[in-house]
Amino acid sequence: MTPEEKQALAQHVQAIAKRLYKESAQSRMTTLGELAVVLREPLQPPVKPPLGVFLAPA
């Protein structure tokens, strides 16, 4: 990965993190396990399909 690509990736990850924090139920984040669930719920639907295609053998 080029330095520019690494920087772009870092910016995208930061934007996703901000969005997740903003839209997550803060009251549910009382334990590490619950935090994992709260973050996993909105991430799985948009991430799983493209990731599955990427990881599938050609």
C-alpha cells in the first residue's frame, strides 16, 4: 500500500468510527461484550457481502 493509500484508508476508518459512535446506543455499551455487539450490529449488513466476495476463491 502506498503512503497515500494508507492515509486514505485511515481517514475512511476514522469516518466509520465517528459514525458508529454517533449512531450507537451509548447506554448499551456497559461491558466489552455488549460493546462488541453494539458495534457489530450496524457493521455486518453492509460489510459481509462485499467481504465474502473478496474472500471467495475465484
